[in-house]
Amino acid sequence: MDEIEERRHVVLRNLAAHAGPARGRLCLSLDNAACLARLAPEVITAIENGSSCVTSLAVLTRLALFLGLTELGVPRPRPAGME
């Protein structure tokens, strides 16, 4: 497996765990998030459910950043003093 494909799988796995809660923290419905992220609701649902999908690494990274996550799809650390 090449490096890009491996990274794609890591981001997809992380988004399966963190995309739904991140969308909830932003108070975005599935339809609103899909519209704003310019993705089909089915794509976001597949990512949140951890279903295998053919979404590119660039799209996965863009969704992660849109949801306030890191490029790897994990929550950002809290700033010092906010813990």
C-alpha cells in the first residue's frame, strides 16, 4: 500500500470516530454540513459510519478541516489553560 493510500485510511478511520461528534459540536445537521462542505449527505454519512468509500484524501482532509479537526481527522488539542 502506498503512503498516500495508507494516510487516506488513517484519516478515514479517524473521521469515522470524530466527524459525527465534531458536526454535533458545530450544531450542523447532516444536510447543512453537506451543503456547506459541498458534499453529498450520503458521502458524509458513509464517512461517519466508517463505511468504505472511494473519497479521495484531499476531500477527507477538507472535511476534517471544515469540522474543526486536524488534517488527520482528530480533535485539536485544547489551548493551554483551557483544559
